[in-house]
Amino acid sequence: MTLLCVLDYASVLVFAITGALVASRAQLDLVGFAFIACLTAVGGGTIRDVLLDRNPIFWIAAPGYIATACAAALTIFLTAHLIESRLRTLVWLDSIALAIAVAAGAGVAIGLGHSIPIIILMGMITGCMGGLMRDVVVGEVPLVLKQGELYVTAAFAGAATAATLATLALPSPLLIGATVTWALRAGSLAFGWHLPVYKSRPPRAKR
């Protein structure tokens, strides 16, 4: 099993768990759990593969990805009530899934020989879009858009790191890219790291 395959399976598994946790907070039935888990797990990778004209799409070529997501959904359906703080668990698991998925997306683009900007975009899309779909479908404010948190910025930094290291033929670009992504996202969650936020100001009075 290649590193890319491992990263794809890992991101599918962890993102599926976050999707199922969101489904538990929305009090959905088992089918709802499976749907949200699968949507979260493969959403970003599907958009990536469509944009890259990668045929067949990864989960169609290997249905084991969907089976993995469904198994995660069933497990969380049976055990979610045991988790003391589902929101806290969700946010931290999402940070791990983001880091893995960014590396997976960047790795696919690297393997296809794309330029640095495309590698960065594919890493960001793979990392961010599944969670965005998950939150929008259940009517929650997307974690991607939470004010004052590093999310897309963390994805950009990790994907850019992986792209740069791969272009320079340096070792372990995907693992280092994933580490950068997670470190920034975790720092935002734990220490409040953030970029400046735009604040509107009243127009100046005319003299």
C-alpha cells in the first residue's frame, strides 16, 4: 500500500468520524449518519479528482473507502453517547483529518506532475471541502469559516510546504506538510492563533 493510499484511507476514516459526530449532534438516524459520514469523508477528494480529471474517482476505483466511512458511521452511532464532549472531540479530530487530507490532496497533484499553485489548491480543496459540505448540510456554521481561527490558512501553509519540498526533491514532503497544517490548526484551537479580522468602521462624517 502506497503512502498516498494510506493518507487517503486515514483522511476518509477520520473525516467520516467527524461527520458521524455532527450527525449525532443533529440527532439523525443511522442512514443519516452514513450519508453525512460518507459526504464528509469523500467530498473533498471527489472535487479534487473531478478538477484533475482523475478517472475513475478514487472511491469509485476502490469502494473500500465508502465501506470504511460507513463502518465509522455505525461505530459512532453506537458509541457517541459515551463521549463526554462531542463538540471538542469533533473539532480536534477535524484538525487531524484536515492535516491528513491536505497532504493526500497535494500528493495526488504532485504525482500527476502539476505545478506548485495547482498542488496547493488541490491540497486545500481536499482538506477543506468535505468538512464544509458536512456543516452546511446539517445547518451548522462551517468550521472553515469560524471567525478568528486558522483553518484555510493552515491548509494553505501545509499544502505550500509540501509543494515546495517536493519541487526541491527534499524528503518527506507530504508528512512535513501534514505536520505544518496540524501544528497551525492546533495552535489556533489551543492558543487562539489567528490572522487579523476585518472590522467595519462607520464612514467619516462629511465636513
